[in-house]
Amino acid sequence: MDEDLVRISLAAVKRRFEVLLAVGAQAKRLPGPLMAAGQYLDRHDFEQRGLFGTAAAILVFAQAGQDEKSIETIQVLVDYLHDRACLEPRLAASAEESIEISRRIEVEKLDTFKTADLVFALSFVPAAVSRRDELLRSLTRRIEQARLPQGGWATRLEESGAFDPLATAHVVRAIRAAAVPVRAADTDALFEAALGGETRDTDKYVRCFALLALTYCDADVHRPAIENEFKRLTRELRADLGVFAEANYEYTVGKRQYYVRIPWQLYLVELTVRLHPTSRFFHSYVQDHLLRVIAAVNSPDGFRYPASGSALSTRTYGTVCNLFHEIRGRLSSVPRMRMASQLINNATRFAYSRTAAIVLWLLISAVVVITTVQWWADDRSSAAELTPNFLATFVLVLGQIALNRFRR
């Protein structure tokens, strides 16, 4: 994967969001230029709009290229978020529906995952977008006020909740991306939950994201343990990278059940590029999975997790965009990573080229001709002495056959 492929893939992600915002039913009833996104990226007749989808849209337009049109789009998305609490009840079809919408918005204000996604997306938005700083301060203040006494956060932004490792990981990553200091008590609580010895019972997919969140922090004291856990997780999960899959994380708020999806495969690849951009990132299991994701993103059908339904997820595409953005940043800032990528791609292109085939067949022919001439010129030679030479030729022929199969 090189910079050109990253650029093309980011453009493909951005294009899908442009189409959704241009023709999707979710924004048709919004006044003026306001825009919003919903759960689905390719269900243009679906009227639902919400925080996860809008946060994903902001993240994509902020990361995939901040041209003038993208900034304008981010502005109307941010404006929608500012006006949402007052606007949505007024758009309701009845008084009862208006009351229900207001109740749901108040519940969503305390949803840790949705708040963290918004903060993370806004952290990439340039300060030139008006009211961006105001919104970011409001969200981070809400997060700060909900910090648990022992450190970390619950799935609901309340001090009385129970510590949740996945919610804490989302908050830690988000506020660190927004340049808000992360307290040692928060990283220590997350570290203990995700890496606290062999007796830990935290789900492996949660541990994957928790580990990723810790790499956003200045956690040098935990670096050896992070490396060890990364190796352990890689051994556990690499065999499952062959098929697109994500995990569901269920949690309870009051008497209601909620869930958030964990696209752990994308997180594992991002974790690899953050920890080992010049070594493990180029292992075949990482590159194979990454190239399959890229192929799906650039295909007409798009990238989806089959077990999660047939629709494209805006939040998943936001995660894909963030991964590509991370890789692009590393390719630009880590010269050895860029050199390794170029070397691998050049070698692959040569292997696929007609020149490689001609060179190999010329080498085979030269071995046959030279060894035969040498044997013929030597009166003391026996036919048996040709055996090693022709074995070498046979190996070269097998190499050519393998090369042809590799190309296919």
C-alpha cells in the first residue's frame, strides 16, 4: 500500500458521503443549508439521522482533504449539531413525537460512545469552522464532569456509573486527539482493565481497542506491557483476518439494552501501523487484509461486514477513513516506511511485468545452452554430469511457473 493507493481510497470514501448528503432523505427536511447523516451510507431513502452518522461525516470530510467545499460541508454539519436539540422536536409530526424526540436527545447527550465519537471527529476539524471550538468545549466539559472517582468512564456520562473499559478507551482516544490532557488515573484504569495480568477477563476485541487508545497517550511507562499485549493479541486474532468480521458490544442503560460495534480488524491494523510502521505492518497477513479492504472500498458494492447486514455503515466508513488517514500520515512522516512501501511495490510490479518473464526465460535458456556446450566440449564428460545442470534448469522452470501463478 502506497500513498497513491491511500489517496484514491480516501477519495472513494469521501465520494460516498458526498452522495449521501446530496441526495439522502435524512437531510431533506432540514432548514436552510443544514446537513446531517444517519446510520446507513447507501440507504438514500432512509430518513434517520443521528450522532454516529454525523460524527462519521465530519471525520471523513476533515481527514480526506480539507478543500473549500469540504470545509463548507463540515460547517453545515457542525451547525446542525449546535441546533439539533431545538430543531429536531420542531420537525416532529405530532406533540407526542416531539416529546419523544426531546427525551431521546437528552439520553444521547449522556451516551459516552456517541459523545466520544463527536469529540474525536471535531478534533480534526480546523478552527476556521465557526462554533467548532464552542461545541468541542461543551462536549469535553460534559466528559470531564462525568469522570469516575477512581478514573475512567461508564457507558453513560454519570459519575455514579460503573467503569467500562470500552467506553473509557473511546474517551481517552478522543480527548487525547483533541489535545485535552489525559490523567494518569484514566490511563492506569484502562491499562489495568485491558492488560492487568493473565487473570483479566476483558473481551479480546475490547482489549484490541483499549490497546489502540493507549497508543494515543504518552504512556511510556506502559510501553513494554503494551508491546507484549500486542504480540499476544496478534497471535489470537491474525487467523481471523481472512474474513471480514466485527464484534458487537452490548451494554445496559437503565432498563434498555444498547450495543456498539467494534470493527476490531481495522483497529488491529491501525494498532500495527502505530506500533511497528516499518516492520510488522508489512507482514502478509496485515497487507492482505488491508488490500481486501481497499478493494471493497473502491468497488461499486462498497465495504461492509456481511454478518452486520447488507447496508453500508457510516460509522464503519469513518473508521476506515481514519485508518487510511493514519497510514498516509505515517508514510509522510516515517521515511523508512515510505521506502519499504516503494521497494515492495516496485518489486511486485517487476514480478508482474513482461520484462521479468523474458529475463527468467533467457536465464533458463542460457543455463541449458552453456551447460550443454561445456559438456560437449569436454571429451572426458559423461552424461551423468549433466544431471545437476538440468536440475538447476528444472528449478528455474518451476520458478517461472510459480511466477505465472503468482501473477494470476
